[in-house]
Amino acid sequence: MQEKLRKEINEVLREHNNEITYEAVMNMKYLYMVINETLRMYPPLPFLNRICVNDYRLPNSDIVIENGTKIIFPIQGLHYDPEYFPEPYQFNPERFSAENKAQIPPYTFMPFGDGPRNCIGDRFAKQQIRVGLACVIRKYRFRLNPKVKVPLEFDTTTFIRAKDDILLDVETV
């Protein structure tokens, strides 16, 4: 996957005079897919919390969420639900191809939240990630060091922190 990504980055940059521009990174479709799959597997927050502001009856149900009720949306739970993402523990950027992305049910992929209360930094963060990855992947190859325990275990007392160091072997391409 890394080689496929590097190939796309280099091809797109050749079309843009080897300059990393907004247009260039927006044309990197596989890069977009890799970033979204990474955000699916490792969302910035494992859950979102909200407060219901109006009584709301769940569709096709007698259940009413009353005004003032605190609600937790389990983002990580949704992202790993095999009903929405088959083989959820497999890293598969193709989930976010143009064809497959349309099959993802609304509000099941929300790494930055969604709707009127989503993260205001969503677009900026994704653009920074695109530029950063494009700059790094085009020049370096990364391999997980054999000392790293796979699958990664996360510290449950903090947000998104591996219990052990994540060591990478890096080489110039």
C-alpha cells in the first residue's frame, strides 16, 4: 500500500511541476483513502458527547430521548462495527474509494464528528495530513520495527496513546 501511495504521489506531482499545491494534493485519491482508513481505525476521539435539546422519538420505535439527556456516540465502536465496515481490524483503504464510500451509511464514519457541531478544524487537519504525508512518503519508506508488538495495545487512561513505543525503520527512496 505504501508503494502504491508513493507511486500516486509522484505521478500527481509530476503533473504539477513537482510542486505540492492544493490542487495536487486534492488529486491524490489514494492518499485520501489511506487517510480516511487511518482515521477510521484510529479516530482522534473514541466517542462524542452531546446533550439532547428537544424530545426526540427514535424512528420506528416507542423510545423517546428527552430534552436534556446526555448522549454518548461511540465513534470507535461505530468504526469497528462489522455491520458497517466488514473485517474492521483489517487496514483497507479501498473502503473509501469513490464507489465504496457511497455504500458507507451516514453517521457511521465520523472521525471529526458530523453535523452542525462537528470539529471546525476537520478540513484544515485533513489538508495538513495530506501535505505532510505527501512530503514524507515521496522521499522515505517506513517499516514497522520488529520490536513493536502487533496488534498495538492502547493506554486506556488517555486518548489515542499506545501502551508501548511505536518504532519505525526509515530509509530514503
